Amino acid sequence: MKRVLPPVLLLLLAAAAAIWLFPRITMKQLTIVTVPRGAVFYINGVPGGLTPAVRLVPSDGIHLSAARDGFFPRDTLLEATPDTVFLQLTQGCLLVVNTIPTDCHVEAGNFSGSSPCSLVIRPGNPIEVTARGPMGLSVTRTVNVLSSDVKLLNITVPFYYTDTDAGMDFVVIPRELMPFAMGPMTVGRDEVTAGDFAAFMNEMDPGLLRDSHTIRGRTLLMDSILRSNWNGPISFNEDTTAYSPLAGMETHPVTGVTQEGAALFCSWLSERSGSGLEYRLPDPLEWAILAGPGADLPVNLSDETESILGRHPDIDDGWPRTAPAGAMGYSEWGLGHMGGNVWEWTSETGMAAGGSWISSRQDCRPDALIELDEALGYPFTGFRVVATGTPESIIQADHNRMEMER
């Protein structure tokens, strides 16, 4: 027969097991004080309220931490809980980080978060703050605060900007990436296209003025700023009396433009744009700096499909002449065709930069320059617009956001 343990014995065994498995927890009263007061404290990771406070806690030890804005957090491991614990918080500086654009990833020491954000730093100790933007490019600033006052840090990282008034795309490049204290620059993401230039011509010459000296199929405006005997990507429709890109050439760079014609476009764009910027042609040094990050991109140059010179018969870049915007990709700074496709007019008289669809690979480099007659247009020259500064709408939007966050 099976032996059955008496119920009393079973109860005793269960009680012993419970004591062994679940030891008794002794509680005691703990007074928590911080200097300064009003800090948020946590007991074993659980929010406990604001200091000073009295709480019932395990007597055999706890993990206690406290934090307050403008001070470095403190935490301590108490192996045996005392009656009272004092925590002295070290005052720091509250650093508020804003970025243009917002929602950049921010890292500084052990801190990691998204902008806008704030962190506490130790006065007198330099710290590097890095912001990484949506284009994947990062900008690092070193901050050294000597007082406990709130410090505001604004960081701009390269980002795309669309000028809705002009209908053109730009890249805003912060001053941190520009050498020689050039300041931030707003740069055309692509060369000025045939579509962009046709809009300019229609506003400049809505009546398509012609006279007896004008070549058939051309206007006075075309003869003044499109001075090329090569058929460019812009013509006009006799029925609608409007300039328009040739079919399929809308997003190709405009060619055949004189240097004066490029400058006139910049002036027109400055007036039409709502950015508040003065657009212009880049100088050769600016152009070389802007082209540098894209030096390793593929380029549209003189290849086997280019029938005039065919400098590289072993290469087929896919385009016999110009390529449309972005066809060869964009640099780390978000700029396309800074090498090849078309020589781009600079602000220096008669100088164009960067090589073209008729150039050798050697001429499609950031520092490549060619001297041309500024009064003529060429089938292998175009241009890109730049401006010093950041669009006013971006600055105002950032200002409004900061006001709302105060």
C-alpha cells in the first residue's frame, strides 16, 4: 500500500519550501534628499516622485537615481538601506540643439537623439556635437561652455530645397563644409535646364520680337543670348508664339547660352524667387569646391556614341550629347553633373568649368577650366546658379519652430 503523508506534514513542507523559495523581504522607511531639491528620483528603475520624499523600500539595498534639468544625473547602489540618503547633483549647462532641417540624428558623448533636443554638458569641458541629415552627410561642431547658462546650438546640414516660385531644386550647403569662411551656399542641384530657360525667355520676350535682320526661326532675344549656330534645345512654336524646349529636351541642360545670357537668367531668377537670395554664377574656386565631392561619379563625356571627336571609343556612357538632369547620379553634397555633360559658365569673364559631353576624361575634373568667348554660345556650354546664404523661408520656419518650443 502507498503511504500517504498526513495533511499536517504536507502543510509544513509547503511552508518550508515557500520560505526557501520566497525569502521574507524586510521593508524600512527611507528619506531621500537631493541638493538642489525638486529632482525626479527612481527606485530600482521605477519613478518615485520628486525630492525630498519618504518611501518604504527593501531594507537589504536598492538602486537609487535622481535627475533634474540643468544638472548631471546621479545614481547610487545602496547595499544596505540607511534611514536617510543625500544626493548632491552637479550643475551643468543645458545645451539645446536645433538643426536645419529638423529631425536630424544628434550624437554628443553618451547622448543620442533626434533634433530638436537638449542635453546637459559640463562647463569648461569641450564636447563634439554631430548632426547627421537626411542626405546622410554629417556636420560636427565643438562646443565649450564656460557658464551654466542655457546654450543654443544651431547646426545646418546639407538638404534639398525647392524654390516653388522658380520651380527649381537646390541644395543648401552649410558654412561648416565650405572652406575659407565662404558661408552657407544655396546651389542649383542640376544645371539650368531647357525648361527653366524657356520660362525665363517667355517672360523676357512674350511677343517673340523679330525683324528683317533676324534669321528665320529665331528672335532678337535668341540672337542676343543664344548666339550659337548650333541648334540648341529651345525653339518656339509659330502657333502659340511661345518658347519651349524641343521634345525630350525639357530636363536636359540649356546650351548655346552666352555668359551674359546666363547672368541675365540669374538676375531674373533673383527677382522671381521667394527665397530672398541673390542668385549668380559661381566663381572658379567655388565651383571647384562644390564639384570636389562628386569627383568619383561617372561622367557624360566624349565616348563612342559622340560622333564629333570620339575621344574615348572604349566607353559608352549612354548619351551621344547632353544627358538629362541627374542621369549620372548625385554627389555626397547632392549635386549632379559637376563633371562632364556641359562646361558651366563661371563668374570670371570667358571661363567655364568642369568639362562636357565633348571632353576627355582629363577635362571632366573639379579644377578643369576652359577659356571661351563670353559673347558666344556653344553647344557644349551651360551654367548653374548659386547664391550665398540660406533661403529666407527656411530661416523663418526655423525661427517660428523655436518660438513655439519656448
